[in-house]
Amino acid sequence: MSSNIKQLDQMTPEEKRAMLAQLMQKKNGDVKTAPVSFAQQRLWFVEQLYQDSPMNNVPLVLRLRGFLDLKALEWSLQEIVNRQAVFRTTFAAVEGRPVQRIHPPKPFALPLIDLSGLPEGEREAEAERLMTEEAARTFDLGRDLLFRASVIREEDEEHRLMLTMHHIATDGWSRGVLLKELIHFYRARTQGVEVQLPELEVSYVDFAVWQRDHLKDDHLYGMLGYWKDHLAGAPALLDLPLDRPRPGKESFSGGQVRMQGSAGLLQRLKELSRREEATLFMTLLAAYYTLLCRYNRQESIVIGTPVANRTRQEQEGLIGFFVNMLPLHLDLSGDPTFCELLQRTKKAALGAFAHQDLPFERLVEELDVERNLNQSPLFQTTFTLQNAPSTALELPGLVLDVFEQTNGTAKFDLSLFLWEADGGLAGGFEYKTDLFEAGTVERLSHHYLTLLESIVNAPDSRISELPIMTAQERAHLVQLGETETVSVRDELLHQLFEEQVLRTPDHPALVFEGRTMSYRELNERANRVAHHLKAQGLGRCQLAAIFMERSFEMVVAVFGVLKAGAAYLPLDPDYPAERLQFMLDDSEARFVLTMEALAGNMPANQAKLLCLDRDWAEIARSNADNPEGGALPSDPAYVIYTSGSTGRPKGVVTAHRGICNTIRWYHDDFPMTTEDAQVLKSPFSFDASVTEFFVPLSLGARIVIARQGAHRDPGYLAGLMAHEQVTVIQVVPTQLQMLLDEPRFAECVHLRQVYCGAELMTTSLLERFHVASEADLINMYGPTEVSVECTYWFCERGDERHAIPIGRPIPRMHLYVLDERLEPVPIGAVGEIYIGGIGVGLGYLNRPELTAERFLQSPFAAAGSGERLYKTGDLARWNAEGALEIIGRADHQVKIRGHRVELSEIENLVHEADGVRNAVALAREVEGDTRLIVYITLDKNIANPFEAEAPGEETPARQLALSLQQRFKELLPAFMVPSAVIPLEEMPLLPSGKINHNQLPEPKIERNTHIEFVMPQSESEVLIAAIWREVLKVDQVGLHDNFFDLGGHSLLVIQVHTKLCRELNRDIALVEMFQHPTVYALAKLLSAPENHDSRDSLSMQQAELAAEARSDAMQRRKEGRQQRRDARQ
């Protein structure tokens, strides 16, 4: 024995390590292969996807002050690796599945990096660089040991120990085990005492094998049953206040924001927890649910939380990846008090803890959750209260401090970590930098701490009442949406036009199909109509309906009604007769102004009929001077009907004072001259037509009137704009998309200003527009109830933001983003837009209860001012720049191709039909197109609703669906007609009993089997049917099928038109697509000789002139833009 010891003493360190390796190899045998745990399996798979990411690195850095025995430290780490087999494990794939390979112990090296020779100023920076570099150095799971260490020497008695592990081999609990063993081994080595650590009874491999054997049959299905019930109705995605869109594939780049609670907060939270018989974890978690709910208005939220998952005592001393993630789903509906929410949280947490054995990975697999590379399944935010056993950091002769080193990544969108430190509550948020700016997360952390203070002060308050902001922050948010309150001149809408008539009497005011009308002639004709109407008894605060297609006469009628002191009501000739009847009856209009050709289409009503063409001889005898007297600025100027939630349309009444403020804002910020021309192309019943009328005609510009239906024909519209050298146009985004798809849009070289609104503007559409045109684009927002426009955003070129704002309020308008209690929400949080100021309308015609519901007294206005706020139903948030971004809707209203649609109006119509038990209407995305879909269930007394009585007949369910489609066409405007009615046996329900919209089936548009299916035969029939199938996303198109019955609408007609023209290499008038809606009719039309319409295309000479003008026009636009920007600054 003594000779062996003598021989050992004579060995070099390298020879000692070699002998030790041989002895260990002999003792432990060869490499062992074992199954992986479910958690390891998931992490191994993630590593295959993101091999170069350090997101699963777990760094730990200890600062060691005092005398450090490097040999003792190296020996200690060697002993830990020998003891914990997981640190000697690599992973391999066997038939595509991972296995773990446990290697025998090998010598463990502890490199020393000596920085003591560097100048003091450089030493710290180099040490930080090395720590960051080490934390980000990735592991190769197939080759590397999963634990490495190195030491940085800064001075003789100041070192940093860098430990890096892979998460597949460790977790939060394991960190405490590692530190405990390091202290025991180092103390034993340096003090010559025995190591006081018990032998490990099991290894991590034993746990992996046990887990797979344990999760079988009844036990597995029992736990699965719990989790399926618990997660029923849970949202797939949490709406977080993201600053950037989700990338297609996550980078996992992360940042951190720290926070520290005030003194005494932790103690008060513990007292509240004891009083409510809950744990501190439950209280802090309930507060986090509250914060998220206040930010995103979601009442169903899933938060992931880790559990140590060491359910057996012998596992407590193991290092390994035991931790399991539990998805805690909470229902926050009903605005509970915080104490009530705490009890809900307690119940959810206790249930989850009782079923924690089911690995998260297995749960995701069994639930068949859709996997995405840009979001984690089931939850995207986590909450952790770090309470693993702490270890006193004491080593002989050394003072230890832990560096909070990170690897620069984030596994989840947002993670909240909390712990107790120095008697108080400390913590922070970890976040993905792909999604969040640091400022957003800093605000979130401040609001969480403020919320905790509010909770301990008033735990019985409802969660909506608990302050999450300081008084100073609230005041700032109120001021953010307020603009100047200087008074505006009291004026009338038509007077703005009359003033312009005096300035440019002989300048063209209107252009329509080759004819022009001067300002003088338009004014005189309108004056004659006004005097005639007044003589017939029309006056202040009365209504006159205008039932006309776009024409000179329409404009004359509008001004004539206004000059008579009355308000005008636009009626769209394309509306169904029943809807027109309702609007006339509801409005009690005194007159209807129309043309003789349309008079026969008017439903019977009490109003006097005036045909401007038939009755012109009599009208012309009236005075041509401007009428005296008339309306007051507070009187109604017009009434526009919009979709109504009660099932009937509602008339929005707008005062002269409000709309004049909007027009004056255009004058100041976006002036026009006599050189400008704007297209009048919006449907007359759409509020965009108001500014198309009155802005250009109050500034001396020309209005180019587009023929009826032009808003659906981008080819005609682009040709008209190029021919008439149009400089300004107002469109909704879907119309802009149509124009950009039109080749002739390239000829619109004079265009300098495009106003866009009524729908969400996307970055892709904006980028495409900026490539196609040199014009400026202004994104606008404003419900009909607030005089057309109330915010705007100038879209700069090269701006790479992910959400295009609707901007800031126009002068004398006030916008607030509020919660249900009319309190401001924080920057980044979602709230409802409320609008105040001079532009707020007078209310809804003859609907006092609805007016009182939507037009509220402003809590922010001076006492006695009488200022009201319009409750829009639109959800938005303030961004960090102080601009508004639209999020969606708070109610049952959607936007379809720029039109407001109350889904409840459609649902009410369905419920009126015999045989319908329940119905829900939704706007669904179908292959990138937004379509209205109705789902119905049938009355119980209908026998066998899904079985046909005889072969070849429709089922009762299908018959009802077809009859409803016909009813929609008879009663609703075209834009409100649903694309499909889908009968269901039962509506899918949430546990609350509400309809689960997420479980409603994807819409499938079916052909009308009442129409005999005939296979298309000729070459043109086959081509048309093929294009219809592609555009409509249907499987079958017959010769006599109607395009619109198959789910088609005006925008899809555009796609068919474009493809058909390209395939046939010929021009087809778009209107003919509407006039021939079956394959047979359209094919027959196309077989006729080609008919060129000179109005739809530019002549060669005009095209050449346009090309020559392009360069000069572009230069003028650039100079004009710069001048306007300079003026604004």
C-alpha cells in the first residue's frame, strides 16, 4: 500500500488524471443508454430547431473574495460530476427519437483566465465580456457534457466562478442542490473533513423510466380528463401589448426589466394571503391575472407556472430537469372583487397541483394543440415565485456573491419572476425583444407594483376599480387625446361653398362624362331648388331625402336642401325596397328629390316627390339668389343611416357646426386649389361622400363625378383619374388594393393625396402603395357619429412600424381610450375609444334611448359645459409615441369592405324566420377574404333536419339555409348579405354556457342544389368555371350557378375580372360581370364581338401626354410635400 502511495506522490498531475480516469472506467463500466423524460424529449426537439440559440443555457456566476484554493475547487466540481450522472449525459437519436447516454466519469478540467495583469479600468469590462460570451456559448447535446466551469482571476483574492449548464440537465431546484454540494465538497477538501452528503438512492434516469411507466392507461386518462376540462374554452393566444408583430420563427432574443417593491408591501401581501387562506404565490398570481386582464380586456387567460415536480423524497438531492409547466386557466368574467378572484385562483392552482404529474409535453400532445414556430402552445406568459430551498453561501476563507447572469434569451413572450430579498418583494420581467420594447415592459412592471399596493389597500374592490397607474400618469393620458379648444366660427356647410362661389364663380365645379358645370351655375341651380322647396314648406330641422345616382343633379339636390334650411337624407338606389321603406318611414322625410327614371323604384311613402328633371321647368322659375335665413350652426345638416344592433338601421344626425369643423381642418392641413380635382365615387349613403362633396367645393377645386357603381370598378376609376388629372382621392383600404391591382393606376401621375380610412391599414398595403405612387397617404379614422373624421396619421415613406396608427385628434376634437368605468387605460393597454369635441353628432334620429346609451356626458369636461362623449365600440391603444393604434371591436360590429355591419342586425333577421332555434353571425377569414357567415340550429320540432325525405331532395336544414339566403338578398344591402348559412345540430358552448366561437366549423361555401348541375362544356365556360373555383375556394361550379350565391362579392368579382382579362387577353367591362352572374350568361357574353368603351381607356394621345407630364408632376408633389412639412414644423 505504502509503495502505491509513494508511486502516486511521484506522479505528475496529468498522470494522476489518467489513472483516475482508468479507475473510474473500470468501476462504472461502459456508456449506458436510457430513455429520456418527456421534458427532455421536448427540449431535445427544440434544440434541433434552434441549434445555434443559447436559450436553454443556464448560467450561474459566483464572485469569490478571499483566498481561493483552485485545486480544491476543481476537485469539488469533479466530485459533483461524478455524483450527478446527468452532468455526464449526452443525447443521441435512435430512429428519430432521443435517448440519453450516460458516460462514465472523466477528469473535469477547470480553466483559469487571468486578467490580473490588465489595467483596472479594462479588467471589469473584459470580465463582463467573458461572462456574456460564456453564457451564450451553446452546447452540442450529442457530444458535450452538460456542465462546464471556468474561473476568472481579477486579483489574487478576487475571482469569478462561471458555471454553465444546459436546461435539459437542470432546473431551478437543481441550482440549490449544486451550490449545496459545491460548498460541502470544497469545505471537506480544504478542511480535511468527511463529506456530509448521503448517497443518492436514485438517478435522473430512474425518474425518466418511472415517468414513462407511470403515465399509462387509467392514471393517464384520469389526469387528461382533468386538464381537458380545465382548459375548455381557453384562448389559443394571449393578447399582449406587443410593440412588434410576431416573426415567422422565433429568435428567442430576450431582455430583462427589474423591479423592487416598497418596504412593507411584502408583509401586507402575506397578511392578506393568510386572511384569505391562500398562499403568497396565489395572491401574486391573482394580481398578475388582474394586470393582464386590465391590459387586454380578456376574461379568459392562461398563465404557465413551473412546479418542482419532485414528488418523492429521494428525488430532492438530484440535479436534473424535473420541473413541469402547469397551464393555469382562469375565468375573470363578471368583474369579481380581488378577494373573489383570489379564491378562483386558489381553486385553479390547487386543482393543477393535484394533477401535476402529467408532463406538459404529453398534455400538448394529447390535446393535439396546433404548433407554431412563433408562439408557445397553451400559454405565452409565465409566472414564477422562486421559493426553492436556499443555500447559505459560505466557504472557508471566502465571501460569496451571486451574479444574476443571463444568456440574453427569453423562452416565452413575457415571464414574471418574483422572490423575497432583504425582507421585501423583488423580481422582474423577462421578455422577447422581437416583440417588446424595453419601455413597454418597464411600464408593465410599474403598473404591477402599483396594482399590488392597490390590492393591499382595498382587496374587496372589484378588479376593474383597482388603480394600476399613478395620478400623474392618469392626468397625462387624459391630456394626450385633447386638442386646442379655441372657438370656431359659427358657419353653415353650404355657406363654405357660397364663399368659394364668390372667389371662383366661373371655375369648373363639377365634371361628369364630358360635361362641366361652373361654381356659379351649380350655386344658382341649387338656389332655385332651395327657394322651390321653401315655398313648398320645407324648413329648419326638417328632412328631405335624396334618391339619386351620382350626377350633377345629385350635387344640386344636396345644396338645394341645405340652402332651404333643412337636412338631407341620402338614399342609395341599390338598397332593397324594404330597407328604403323603413328609412323613409323612420325619418319622416318631408320631401324626396329624385329623377323621373328612378321615381318608379321609390316605395310608397308620405313624402312629397320632386323630380329635378321632370319638374325643372317649374323649379327654374324660382329665385337664383342665395336664400336668406335658414338653419343655425347647431341644426342638423344631414342624416346617414348605418347598420343597427337592434335589427333595424339607425339614422345618425350630424350638425353643421361639427361637419364644418372637419372641413375647416382639411382647409388648414390639406388645402386644395383650383388646380386640384377630386373624385366623387363613394356610395351616397356612406359618410365619406360628405367630405368628397364639401372639401373640394369649398376650396375651388373640381369634383370629378364617377358614374354609379364606380367604386367597384378599378379599371374605369383609374382611367377616369388619369384622364381628368385627378389629384385627390378618398378610398377604403380594400378599394386601394383594387386600384393597385389595376395596371392603369400607373397612369394616374397627377395624384398627390390619398385619404384612406374606414378599415385597418396594413403595412404591406402601405408599402405597396409607396412603390406604386409618389402621392402622400393619410390614414384616417372617424365614425359617422363624429362628423366623418376625427384623427389622422401622415404615413411617411420608409417607416417600418408594424401597425399603422390612426394618429392623433384633429383640432377641437378629444379622444380618450377608456375602460368600462370610463377611466383612462395605460399606454399600450387596450381600451375603448370615446370621442368628444365639437364634431360629436346630435344623436340617433328618433332614438332617444339609444342616443343616451352611446352619447354620454364627458367626465373630463368642465362642469356645466354639456360636452358629450361618443362611445365608439372601437378598441385601441396609445403607442409610446402618443398615437392611436386600432385593435378591433368591443361589440358585435364589424367592418366589411369599409361598411359598418352590426352582426346582431343579421342575427335578429335570422331569428325572425320560422324554424330557427338559435343563430350566430360572424365575420370569418376565408382564404384571406373577410366574409359574413351565419350559423344556425333548427327548432326541435323539425324531425330529422339533416336527412332528406327522398333521394335528390334537400334536407330540411339545407332548405332553411337557402330560404335565409334569399331573405338576406331581399332585405339587406349587398355588403351585408352573408356568404353562407351553415346549419348545425348544436352550437358549441363554453362552460359558461356562451357560444364557443372558436369551435364553430370553418365555413364551406356550397352550391345551390335547387339549381340543376350542368357541367361547363365550351372552352370559355370551362375557363370561367375554373377561375370561379380558384377565387371562391369551392370544389364545384355548374353552368347555371350564380357567382354571388357561391359566396362572391364585389371584391372577388374584381379578382375574376382581372384573371379573365389576362387569360383572354381582352378588356371586359366590369359592370358586365355583375349583369351576367352565371357561367352560362358570362360565356355567352364573351362569345359576342368585342365592344370597346372609349370612356374606359385612354387614347394613345392621352397616354403620351400623361407620360410626358409624369416627371413634372412628381417634382411638384415632392416640393409641395416638403413645403407642407416645413409649415407643420
